Amino acid sequence: LLRGQNLLGYRHYADDVVERFVERAVKNGMDVFRVFDAMNDPRNMKAALQAVRSHGAHAQGTLSYTTSPAHTLQTWLDLTEQLLETGVDSIAIKDMSGILTPMAAYELVSEIKKRFEVRLHLHCHATTGMAEMALLKAIEAGVDGV
């Protein structure tokens, strides 16, 4: 799990540091990298995703799920498309606060799978007690991994 341009920390690192970190991680056995940005800004994920791909590892772009008036279904579809344009191998929906409702999970997974040919994973936290049902509805909608 990489915080995009922040790697494992809480500040931005230069692109060459990101490149070298990924190179060393791959050399030491890492083969799948789930790359996210808490602000869902693909620019903050780009260098890490490109480094992962350039070293032959699996680059998984991540949607950090949240709700607000600005976070519509179209927002998630647009971000998915932007991540796919960077050449990711798969997409993850990361529900880090456990707020993804079962019906929202079904709708989001259904629409992504309908519009894009991509392996899709869902990771939920059980903070609010909805995770199990959200995962079930995502499975019904065609998610590839939970």
C-alpha cells in the first residue's frame, strides 16, 4: 500500500525518490502495489504507478471512497478512467472508513464493470457494520476480488 507521491510517509517525495523506492521494493520481493492518494488526485499517484509498471510489478490504482456533494458516481467513473489512462493493471475501491453502503457498492461496481474492462477489487473496513453486506452486493455486481 503506497500513498502515491508520499510513499509510506506523510509528505511528498521527489519523483526520483519514488522511483528508487519502488525499484528497491520490487528487488526485495514486492510484486503488487496498491497506490492511493487520500485526495483522489491522480497526479499524486502517477509517478508511483509508472515506477511500479516500469519495474514489472502489478500497479493497482485506487479510489479512496468517500461521500460528499462532490463525490458522485460520475466522479468515481472519471477517476477510474484517469487511472486506466496511466496504464494500471487493476483498480481497487478502498472504503477506509466503512461508509460504503451495500447499494452504493452495487451501483459503483456495476457501473465500473459495465464501462471498463478492468480487474476490480473492493477493500472495506467494518467500522460502521456495513462492510459484509457491501462486499456481498459488490460480489453480486461482479467485483473480481474482495
